[in-house]
Amino acid sequence: MLCILGPSGCGKTTLLRVLDGLVTPDNGEVLIDGRRVIGPSQDVAMVFQQFGLFPWKRLDQNIAYGLKLRRNPRAAINTIVDHYVELVGLSGFEHCYPFQLSGGMQQRAGLARALAVNPSVLLMDEPFGSLDAQTRETLQEELLKILEREPKTMLFVTHSVDEAMLLGDRILLLTPRPGRVREILPVEIPRPRDISQTRADHRSIKLRAHIWEQLKRGANRDAEERG
């Protein structure tokens, strides 16, 4: 997993939208498996911060949405939906509507919908950013378990240094607007990981200090240029 860190407004979400084929880049090109991205692809799925569930559809119907667009057989859809409902820990809530689910449960449903179409690349735009701290940490560890069972190529946008170190194999640091690559850092903390172990690891402490120093330098340089 590549985690993307950078100040607000530097273009993190825009980068994901370019990768998803929703925005055309001003210059350059995006290649996925050697193929140029010229529009939305079935090989790429995106999970948004605001869940994006259809309020008039039940949980199982929301998860099945992408599969129905691809005209999968009904029996196959039911099997796949059942699998991902269980994978994200929502068994028993299949017939609930979004308003009947907590924020964390809705985000699990959004993740299940993205995973159900079996994308080659999964883009996640601060998916836990609007959740309370306890729910956020719970879903971080749940995501780690899911990826152990079903590995995916994933790009994960976050504002949290700790979240990036917990989830990422590499961390991409972006400069202030206009966003450019400042540095790509390997996360050398061994897997499997959990929150307590990651925070206490001496490599984590050193990496966190380095990242914060780079982010502060970028912010100071941006303030000087604006001032």
C-alpha cells in the first residue's frame, strides 16, 4: 500500500481522481499495467470519505451495485455480496438502509462495495477521516486484516502520519500547492502490524519525526512565499 500525505489543498484527491480516470491531467499520462488511463476503468475502484451509499438501497443492494452494472448473474452477485458482507463484519445487517447504520458501518459497506468488483487498484480518499478516533482505529486494524486475506494494490490518502505508518508499505510526501513529490519513504516496520506495536517501534518513532520535519519545512516555505 502507498499512503499519500500532504497539506490540505495540495492535490491529493485530484491525484486519485486522475488515477481513476475521472479527471484528465493537464500534461503527462497515467499508466496502469502498461495501459494508459483515458477514463474510468473496471480495474480501478474508489472509496470516498463520505461513504457514497445510496440512501434508498439496502446494504446488500449498495454492495451489489457495481456488480449489477457489470451484468453479473444474479446467483454470482448474491455469493459475492454474502462474502464481502462477512469480510467487513456486517453480517446480519444486509437488509438495513444506510440511515440505520453507524458511520463506521457505512464506511465498511463502502469498502465492501469497492472490493466486490475485484479491482486491480483500490483508491481510498481519506476513508476514515470523518469518523471518531475509536471507530477510526478499529477500522484501520480491520483494513489490515482484510488486506492480509485479500491483498490489493492500494493508494490511501490521509492527513494522519500515524495512519500512514500503520497501513503503508511506502509513504509519498507531497509539497504544498501545487503538489509535487517531495519524498517517497519506505515503511520498514514488519507485518503483520497493530496500532500499539507500530507506535512503539523505534523505526516508527524515527520515521514520524522525519515526516513531521519535512511537513513543517514545506509549510514554512509556503508561508514565506505567500508572505
